[in-house]
Amino acid sequence: MNNKQKGLAAVSIFLVLFSGGWYANEFNNRTIHEKGLDRPGSVDVQQLDHNHIVPTTGPFQPREYIRIGNRISKQAE
């Protein structure tokens, strides 16, 4: 395989992947719009019950990026 064929293969692969990504993005945006999920000002946030509060004992320690509370609510105990 000479360099011309390798270049043609690389460009072809790039164009197929790029056009596939473009189509997938347009399909995703069209689906979101058709389902009405793109309302202006709509922000859906996962809600927790008020009794389940993750205790904050202080700032994060080094390399502690998230803090996970108890998975069992106090009502279930």
C-alpha cells in the first residue's frame, strides 16, 4: 500500500466518522425538540427527600472529589 492509498483511506475514514457524528447530532437534536424536552428555562434536577441530608463535616480532604452519604434512608431503618 503506497502513501497515496493510505491517505485516501485515512480521509475516507475521517469523512465517514465525521458525517456519521453530524447525522447522530442532528437526529438527537430533532428527537429532543419533537419530545418537547428543550423548553426554555426548564431545568430538571434530581430531588431528594428532605430527611435524607448528606452530612457536611468540613471541606473535602485531598483527593476526595465527592462525598457519598448513607444509601439507606433513616425512614427505612
